Amino acid sequence: MKTHLPKVNLDQRKWHVIDADGAVLGRLAAQVADILRGKNKPVFTPHLDAGDFVIVINAEKVRVTGKKETAKEYMTYSGWKGGEKYASVEQIRARHPEKLITHAVKGMIPKNRLGSRLLTKLKVFKGPKHPHAAQQPGPLKAAA
């Protein structure tokens, strides 16, 4: 018996808009990662890109639980000696709130070429407006 491999039709990819206002960061990221990979479709295949595009708006209003607002730290490293920088969720939310959601979703997709391709289908915006109205995105409720 042969294994059935679905044909991925790039023309039938949908666009979804998710409002991050009041949504918990980890739950939202898990939901977005599933949609990007196509795990919500019956034709899901682990090594194929069968997912849809996701637009996340109001990134600055995403919620974190517990003491993570001040205690959780993100580290960046320049490659030079002493080049480590640490930033709390509070500081990142003030400068680039889109990075909170992008970083969380990036950790939930495969770490390979497929993962890099999936991440290009994620569009995160600060505020309620986005420039993708021409794609006619459908609203999607954020995971509670």
C-alpha cells in the first residue's frame, strides 16, 4: 500500500487575523504555530508547508501570567566578549511588542528550513491596523 502525500495548493492558503488583546502569550503562540504548520487541517504532513497566513494585531496588549512581566528575561548576544544584553518582558513590550509574539512562536515551530519558511507567514503588528486588507483575512478568536 502506498503512502498518500497531499498536494499543497499554494492558491488556497487562507489569511487569519487574531486580536492579541488580553490573550495569554503562550496560548496565543501555540495556536498561531498550529495554524502556520497546518495542524488544524486534515491534510497535515509534518515535512510539508500546508499552513495558512496569520496576522496578529494589538501585540502590545498580550498578557503574561504570574511575575513574568518583570522576572522573565530575554538574552541577546552580539558575539563579542561581554556582549550579552538582558531585557525583561516589560522593556521589550515598551520598545518592540511584536518581538514578544514572534519569539514565542519561533520556539514552537521546527528549527530547520521549513521552520524559517513558516515564520515568513506570520505578520505581527502593534495596534489594531494592518496593511493586509487586500488578502481579505478572516477573524479568528484567540485561545483563552
